Amino acid sequence: MKDLISDLRTDWTREEAEAIYNQPFMDLLYQAQTVHREYFDPNQVQRSKLLSIKTGGCAEDCAYCSQSARNGSQLPAAKLIEVERVLAEAKKAKDGGATRYCMGAAWRSPKDRDMATLEAMVHGVKELGMETCMTLGMLEDDQVIRLKDAGLDYYNHNIDTSERYYSEIISTRTFADRIDTLNRVREAGIKVCSGGIVGMGEQQMDRVDMLLALATLEEHPDSVPVNMLIPMADTPLADVEKLDPIEFVRTVALARILMPKSHVRLSAGRTDMTDELQAMCFFAGANSIFVGDTLLTADNPEEDVDAVLFTKLGITAMAVGSHGTK
Ligand code: SAM
Ligand code: DTB
Ligand code: SF4
């Protein structure tokens, strides 16, 4: 094993990333935990809450998603929900200990007629004292500026997989479209949340390349969600072979080592993970989760189940605005 001290590098090479990913598992975990401790308290985990503000009927064809109108699952298309409902839900989430509120919409991109409502949501959630995050699809320059001016702290926009595997998963937009939106968001001064999904039938090199793409952006994303695919009925990935959990932990560890100061989020898929697997992910450097019993459309562990896990592991909640310095 080489040098354990990790700087904020954006010039990682594929050879370096592959060597980190493929080293003996104990060396990988030790390196990840060592890097993690340089920037974070290893016993603190940040908690975000998700809300689907516009569900179903999406024009995109993402092969993993229950909300695409093109997938067989045909989740009915709902309208953008009311601001009051969002604020009532956000208040509950805050009372439950979440520090960041993430509002997600099943859109290719927002329509200009929706912007005023979105701005009001951001404004209202900020007034509750929570960090705000939205995930609305691709954004134009003027939309990014309006959201920034409304007080949006984070924008989630996942690259989902490697550039090589991307067209196997989505045909209605390109990897380059995703990177364009990420650049716009960063240039406007909104913090970037970007990660992807593993367990979609990709190769090991796709997992490595996905993280390499994020780690070689001009700046590392502030948050990197690593989602384990939740197989959705009637989607093209409904019956994909399950990923070996050790590969999942290796992916989390590589994210931590390449992007030492980012919040690495153990995102979708926790309902099917054992306590031991989640503990190993935290040891590998994951330090953020989604809380509450629902993600956007899928189940997530109940609050009391997470509370028991945190107690068992001696993990405490990270405060609002803790950005990777101990
Ligand atoms: N429509 C917007 C977009 O795609 O950018 C925002 C919402 S979308 C549901 C947000 C992210 O959730 C996706 O990019 C994907 O990474 C993740 N996701 C969606 N369905 C998932 C599933 N079945 N399993 C794991 N992650 C999933
Ligand atoms: C992210 O990376 N994962 C979240 C959030 N960003 C928007 C979404 C997970 C969705 C899981 C499937 C669902 O609930 O429909
Ligand atoms: Fe639409 Fe987002 Fe689902 Fe893709 S992931 S189908 S863009 S809601």
C-alpha cells in the first residue's frame, strides 16, 4: 500500500483509481478510514430527507427508474405539489433530525412556469433553518441563477454510471448533457451533489470510471451519493443480477479516497442491506444517509431502525453546515 495521506487532487488517473479499488480489501478499508479521519469525525453521519415534489410521468427513459413514462411500471403522473405541503413535510423532517431537505422532481428539466413555485419552496425550507437541495433534471443558465437567488444550497444531478455504460442505461440524454448542467450549477455558486448507481449490470471498470469522472471535475462534488440499484418492477433492470456487497463497499471506499473532503452518501438500497454491510460502508468512508421511511417512490429504513443502528455503532448526527473539517 502506498502513501495514505490524500490531498484534494483532481488529476487522478485511471491506473491509480484501479489500483486503489483492487488492492486487498483490508488495505483498502484502512486507507479509506485513514483518509476519512483527515477531514471528518468518523463517528458522525449527516442526515438528509427526500421528498418527491413531482412524481411519475417522466419523459426520460432511465432504465432503473420507476418514474419514467417509457418504462412498463407506469407510475401515474402527478402534478407539482403545493408549497404548503412541502413546508409541512420539511418541518417534520427537521423535527426528526434531518439537516438537509432534498426536493426531487420526475422531470427532464423544469418548465419556466414552475420556477416561481420552486423558488418559494427553497425560500420556505431555508427559513426553517435547513439546508436546501433540489434535483429537477437539466437546468438552463437562467434557471440556475433563479434557484441560486432563491437560496438553493445544493443541486443533485447524478452522472449515474461511466460514460462508456451510459448509453446502455439512458438514451434520451447524454453523459455530456449531465456534465454541462453540473458545470452550470458549480459556476453559479450552488454546491454540487453528484454520484451514481451501482448494481446495474455494469463492469468493475464502470464503477471506477464513474468515480474518476466525478473526482476529475474542476472541483469535487460536495456530496457524492452512491446508490445501490433498487430493482423496480417492469423496468429493464428489474431482474439484473445482484451486485456482490463487497464490490459496493469497494466503490464507497474509492469515492472516499478520491474525494476526501466530500460527503459520501450511502443512498438508495439500505432497506436490503444488513447492519454489518452498512457499518462496513461507514468504515469505508460513507458519512451521510437519507432518513425517513420513503426515498422518492421506494422504501427506506424506518427512523427507529436507523436510531437503533446509530446507537449500536456509536454514531451521532452531524450538525447543519458541517463541511468536512473536524
Ligand atoms: N429526474 C431528475 C434526474 O433524474 O436528474 C431527478 C430525480 S432522479 C429519481 C434522482 C436520482 O435517483 C437518479 O439520478 C438516480 O441516480 C437515483 N435513482 C432513481 N431510481 C433509482 C433506483 N431504482 N435505484 C437507485 N437509485 C435510483
Ligand atoms: C440520489 O442519488 N438518490 C436519491 C436522490 N439522489 C434524489 C434518489 C433515490 C431514488 C430511489 C428510488 C425511488 O425512491 O424511486
Ligand atoms: Fe426521469 Fe429522473 Fe427517473 Fe430519469 S431518473 S426517468 S430523469 S425521474
